[in-house]
Amino acid sequence: MKEAHSMKLFTVQEANQCLPELEKWIRELQEKREWILKQEVEIDALELVADKDEDGISPALDKKIQAYKKTVNRFYGTLDKIHGMGCFLKDITMGLVDFYTLHEGRVVYLCWRLGEKEITSWHEVGRGYTYRQPIASDPGKH
């Protein structure tokens, strides 16, 4: 998307074509998030007990922090790829992604959840996953 205020409108078919890439990226995000959370605990513990050199630096802690930062940067890079497609990752744990589409003359979201083979639901903008409705009259077909 070239401008922050512009939005990409998807047809169901266009959104479905994004799913294989999205599935791969969301699984990567889930794995990275778990690793990041574990590393935060380990870094906190290491800060308390790590041996420090004469400059007050712990080589073991420094190495762990560098690996942590690298993974965090990759995590956000993957998020940028997803948002760069024009869709929105709403929940990493569930793997929820929304896509803008037109339905009966108004903008709504096509809604997909990791594990679903294709997009079969939509919901109003401002409403969440629990308000999903089945696609009956081809929302997103324009």
C-alpha cells in the first residue's frame, strides 16, 4: 500500500490466493513469539547471576541479547510482510487475518483463521471473530 490512508480491497478469490503465504508466515510468527518469550525469561535470570568482566559486561548475557534482538527484528519484519499484503493479522495465537472487501456497497472484512482451507466468513469492520457470518452472497465479489 502506497499511502497510509489507502486500503486494498480483496475479492474472496484474491484473499484465498494469499493464504498459503500467510499460513507459512503466521506459523513462523508463532514459533518466534514462543522463542522470544522464553528468551525474555532467560535474559532476566541471566542478568541476576551472570559473571561480568572488568567492564561490567557479561559476554554470555550480551550474546543472548544479540540473538534476542535479531529474532525480534525478524518477527517484526514478518509482520510487515503480512501488513504489506494489505491484510491485517488480528490474533497471532488463533492466526486470525482480516481482509477489506466490499459487501452490499460497504466495506467489511473477509475473515480467515489459520487451519481453514479457504475464506468462508466475513464480519463488519469494528466487530471481531465472534461476529463472523458465512459468505452467502459472495461478499468481496466486485
